[in-house]
Amino acid sequence: MTPHRKVHALVEAVAAGDLRAFEELYRLTSPKLYGIVLRLLRRPELAADAMRQTYRRVRSEAHTLRANEDPVCWMVSIARGCALDMAWQRPVGDAFEPFDAAQRGSDPIGSHHRSPALTRLLTCLGRLPEERRRMLLLAFYDGWSYEALSVYFDAPAPAIRAWMARSIHQLNEFMGRRS
């Protein structure tokens, strides 16, 4: 069974109330999701809270996963949403602190051992104009909001939204997916 199908089967079992499937789903997916929320929140205690919220939502919304939907992407979107909600609720003066060099984890983009899917995605990202590529990476890799991007790129937020949508559409075309 492929990892995609296994995760999909586990999510279906979780929707049916299977606690062991939920434990296995957590074991298989939590390292990836934790990396995402930690990258966005920059603080382990906040990342742990975001993970709790993520898996609560996964458990309660497991029945909403469609048969043709990628379960890992579905879970990543939930985790990213929980982390961004937490980040946006922080007080204005509570700035993000960068990681200490000693805490630095492995970076899949900077690694020499990339999965074929990551290599393909990076190739497709390389086909976008530099400004659009940077915009996508800041939004999805670093969690920047449309408003932050509009300040950084000196453009109105609706334009940023349109550029992001077009860039994602182009990426889907490059990767051979329909959007």
C-alpha cells in the first residue's frame, strides 16, 4: 500500500471512530506537520498547541476528506491554518524570534537528498518569475499574510492575491495538474 493510500485509509478509519488508526495516523504524519507549524510559529510551546488543535480538527473533520483528495495535503492545510490562526492572534508587540543556530533542523529544500516530488516542485518553482516565486515561498514556507506581502512587494493586497492565484495556477500546469 502506498503511503498516500495508507494515510487515506487511516483517515477513513479515524472518521469511523478507530482510535488505533488515529494513533497510527499521528505517528506517521506528526513529524511533517510539526515541522510546518514550528516553522510558522518559531516557538515549540506554540507549535505544540497548534499540533493539538490540528489533530483535534483532523479527528472531528475526518469524514470530510474526499476520496480523490490527497490526505497529507488536507492535513497540512489544517495544520497550516491552525498555526496561522495562532500567529495572527498574537499581540502586535510579540515579534517572531528567529531560530537559534543550535536549534536548526534539517531543511528539505537545502538538503542534497530530496524526494522526487520535491525535486519536481523545485524545478516548477524555478520556472516562475523570481518575484512570484519569492512571494509563494514567503507565503507558504514562512507564513506571510497577503497584507505583509503587499507591504514587502509594495503592491495592493488584491494584486498580491491575483498574482498568487496565477502563480499557483501556473505551478499546477507545470506539474501537470488541473487547478
